[in-house]
Amino acid sequence: MKRRDRKAWLMIMPVLLLVAFSALIPLMTVVNYSVQDSFGNNQFFWVGLEWFTDIINSERFHDALGKQFLFTFIILAIEIPLGIWVALHMPTKGLARSVCLVLMSLPLLIPWNVVGTIWQIFARTDIGLMGHSLTQLGVEFNYSQNAIDAWITIIIMDVWHWTSLVALLAYAGLQSIPQAYYQAARIDGASRWAVFRHIQLPKMRSVLLIAVLLRFMDSFMIYTEPFVVTGGGPGNSTTFLSLTTRRKRPCWSVPRARSGTSRAVWGSLAGIRMRAKSPGSRTPSELGKTARSWIVPVSEFTRLSM
């Protein structure tokens, strides 16, 4: 009978604890909050599946989810083939290789809000290079008023920002292919397409799967770039899932939202909503007549949400 070495579990235990601390505990916290509501002052009460019911019945959520899937499909259809093409044409040795790797890594080092600011200026028709050039060529381009132009701007921005990640992963997969495969292909007289189809693409399958998964997950977390460039507009044309989720959250649940005015407004709306949940024996007409009495003073909500 083969003896098992259980010391391996001790070696990976720190990693398991780190994953549990950084992933599982926050996940369970989110699940806990998803079945509760807050009235401010760190006080929560049970609401069950009410939030999930609201989301399922929300047309805005369905619209944002559809736009999110469309955006994800478009960027994957562009970035994966483009990243493979770039990786196939990158130098494999010498100083040019190092320079190319550094240049390809630069877009990944730029913070998301800076990327949004760069493309917001770059696409403007008055001072932006791209917007002004298109205007001079007779192309009517305005990402702040035209939904198609806004989509084009955000897609190009995302492709510019993240194609290098796919290219670097594909390049790493190409570098792991032994030279014996290429030598055998040359002996057999294989064409460039045959080498790519039967040697390079199968060997890149694992890294391309990682690239697809990373870009698929990251595309659902896109928030800062469209928020900075278009603010979700024009209208709601670029309001993706993350923007919709953010707009539906109370301000006191967001650490960055420290505005007393915002908290007071959301508190007033929450006061109306919570009073309406327990109307007692009053009829809808009576509820409408007493709506003013339901609004908790703004100063009180400001105090509670501090």
C-alpha cells in the first residue's frame, strides 16, 4: 500500500488560510448583507430574499446585464485574436525583446481612473487628438451625445488597455514550445498556418484559457473607465452592470461616499420606503395624504448616518 505524505497539507495550509481570509470571509459577508437592510447607524434588519426579488424584476438590471454581456463578447472577440497576433510578431531574442516586453507592460501599469481620463481627453473634439482628427476628416464624432460613439470609445479604450495582457500570456505560451517542434515542422515542409494550427495554438490553449477567464471576469468589474469617460451616458447607453449596482446602493454603504448631503437624501428616501412597508390598516389614498409625515427630517438622518 502506497504511503501518503500528509506533510504536503502543512505546506499549503498558509495558502488555504490566506484564501479563506481574503476571499471566503468577504464573500460570506456579502451574502449576509444581501439578506438584510440598513436604516443607518450600523443597524440591520432581516429582509430575506427581497433584494434578489427586486433585482430579478428590475428592467434596469436586465438592460444593464444585456449590455454587459454584449460588451464582454465584443472585447473578447477583439482582444484574444489581436493579442495572439501581437505575440506571434514579437521578437524572441536580443534587446528588441526586452524593449518590446517593457512597452507591452506599460498600459497594464496605468491606474484605471487615469486610463479613463486619458481617453476622455483623447476623444474630445476640441482638444483631443482622436476626436479633433475625426472632425477634421468630416466624421461627426461626439461620445458625450451619441451612444454609438460612446461605445466605440470605451471599446477602443479597453482594447488599448488590456490587449497587452493577452499578448504577454500568449507570448509566454509560445516561448514554452520546444524548438524540436519547429524543426520537425520545417523538415515536413509545413506552412506557417499549419505550424500555428497544429503546434502553436494547441500549446497556447492553457494560457489562452487563463486570458479568456481573466478578461471575462475583469470585463464584469469595469466601472472606473466608463464612469470617467461617459458617466454611463449618453442616457444609460454605457451603464454597465457595475454602474447600475453602484447606483442602487445606499450611500452609507460605500466608504468613499462621505457626503452628508448624499447620505441625507438617501436617508430620506429610505425613511419613505420603510414607513411604506408597514402601512398598517391605512388605505392607499390615506397613505398618499400622509406622505409628508413619513419623511424623517434630513438633520436626523444626517446624524444617524455620520
